[in-house]
Amino acid sequence: MKLAIVKLSALGDIVHAMAALQFIKAALPNLQIDWVVEAGFAEVLRHNPDINDILTVNLKSLKTHKAGIFQEIRKVRGYAKAHYDVVIDAQGLIKSALTAKLLGSRIAGFDADSIRESAASWCYDDKVACAYDTNAIIRNTVVLSQPLGIHISPTQLDNKQAYLYFKDEDPVIYDYLQSTRKNIVLVIGSSWDSKNYPPEKFVAVAEALQQNCLVVWGNAAEQAKAEWMASQSTALTVMPKLDLNSLKALIAHADLLIGNDTGPSHFAWALNKPSITLFGPTPIRMAYQTDINHVLKSPSVVNSYKLNRQDFSIKDIAVADIIALAQQLL
């Protein structure tokens, strides 16, 4: 039996969906699982033993290069030659649903009441009901398992095996890890300014903890922020630019991650590493909380169906609360 999963983006969403793989393979060990993903995020899937083939697309590029749509259609039709028995769209967007439709004849996905772009459900033969404001990890496990006749329980998720894999990572990361102090990865950026905890407050946390705080970054603006932070505290060190493979390795070797609600912060849960994820304008349902994976939420009320990008309340999360929780986890 052959399954194609369509989960194109974003980084954290892909990590959330990957949680289901180990349980699907345990129930159906002979199942071939291929995954369709935006090329820029393929590395997070790489080396996972439960994935047979990673099939990349470049649909994001169509925003500026619309003529490329014909090339992408040809590419997906080429992937369809694998003759999938079932295709599951775990994204729930029109573009992901149409991609799934090009891939196979039996398509599964969320029903119209469970997704933001309800028209996407028109493409599905098997429709899965799961409220949009349900925890993101649970939503992903439901949509990926139910069409296969599998149930993944909360107990299974609580006892999951780490599922992000790396190989031939950049050895430079080991030059930054220390054995005499705890290694704390700080994730300081995200896709929205309003999701970012203030850099001066990250500095205050690092100063209080006095451990080996390693700041990761993804673009020039974040690098500049990281360098300013490091100039304010000897407890902070700026990491070099890391690809996703090496970032997985760094977090796997860390003692704690503290970060904004963004993809790399969710690596910690996937790797069974302690974490504190900071939430302002986004709902805490985006994280799966455990004894070692905690969230701190600002006082604002979040509507999962209509997020407010102008909600900068993340700045109101108390530094003292982060410090206390970090000390507990360390």
C-alpha cells in the first residue's frame, strides 16, 4: 500500500504532522509513505526512517513567477505515476488540496467545518472532522491516521520516540556546546514581529541563568538582534548560520530550548528535549505540553479563527516567570 502525505509548509506545521508517522508505521509496517513538501522545508523531513521519498514542490515561488505553475503541475503529475492508494492532505488549503487531487484518486482531508479554506474539502473523498481550534498535534495525528483506520491516543503521543533525525551535521555546533554549563538554545525570531519576545528580556533571562545560552537566527535582521544581545551579556553566544539538519542536531544536544512560537521551537518537543515556548498573538494549541515542554502565554485573549498580528502582548510575559520555569527544567 502506498500513501502520499501533502503537508507543504510551514516548518512548525510539518514538525507537528511528523508525529503521526511512527504510529502509522507501527500499525502498517509495509506501508510506503511519501511526503510532498515545499523544497525549502524538505531538510526537516530528511533521514526519517518512516518516510520513503520526499517529493518537493515550489508552489511558494508562484507568487512571483506565475508561469511556473505549468512546471509544478508536470512535476506533481510525475509523482502521481507512483499510483498512490491514498493521498492525505494534512494542510487543508486550496493549493494543497489541488496538489493532492493531482497525485491520486482517493483523497482524504479535513471536512469543511474543520479548516480555514473550506472549499479545499470539495477535493476530498474521505472527510475528517476535527475542530480547527483543537491542539495542532492532535489535529495532525487525526487527519493522518483516521483515513487509514488507525487511532493514535494521547498516551502514545506522551510516550513517543524522538522523530527528528540528522546526519553529517556541521561539526561546528560541537565547538559551541559546553560540558561545564547547561546548554540553552534561544530561538529569538519568527514570521511576525508581534510573536517575538523582546531581545532585552532574553538578555535578562540569560544573565539570570548564567548558563551557556546559544542564540540561533535565520536572517540578517535576526543575526543583528542576536549580536546585540551577545554584546550585552557574556552568557550569550551567537551561533553561526545553521541549516535545518544542523539545527536539529544542536537542539538534540541542548539541555533546554527557550523560544518564540515558531518552527525551531517545536523541534524541542519532537526531540523530547525540555522547552519553554512563549506565546503572544497565537494560541497555545500550537504546542503540545508535557512535564518537560511548557508554554508561557501573555495576558491577551486569542481567537484561533482570526489572529491579531498587532497583538504585541508577548512583551508582557514576565522575565521572572521564564527564569523560574527554566531553573525548574534544568
